[in-house]
Amino acid sequence: MNLETWLSMGGYGAYVWSAYGITFIVFILNIGLIFREMRKIKKTIKQFLVDEV
């Protein structure tokens, strides 16, 4: 079995690899959004604590 045959996956390669790609992109976006939200929450908490003092 050569690489081209393996990548084509019996004619379904375009579907399979695009599904993997979309899943990977969504996964990375979710991680990025989580970290962005964490930064916003930390900033809000820090501002709340500064205002309380």
C-alpha cells in the first residue's frame, strides 16, 4: 500500500480529510475561546477586587 492509496481512502479521502480538518479547526477555536474567556473573567475579578479596596 502506497501513500497515495492510503490518503485516497477508497475514494472517500476528500470527505475524511476535510472532516478531520474541520474537527481540528473547531477544536483549536474552542481552546482559544476558553482562554480568551478566562482572561476576561480574571480581568473582571481583578477589577472587582480593586474597586472593593
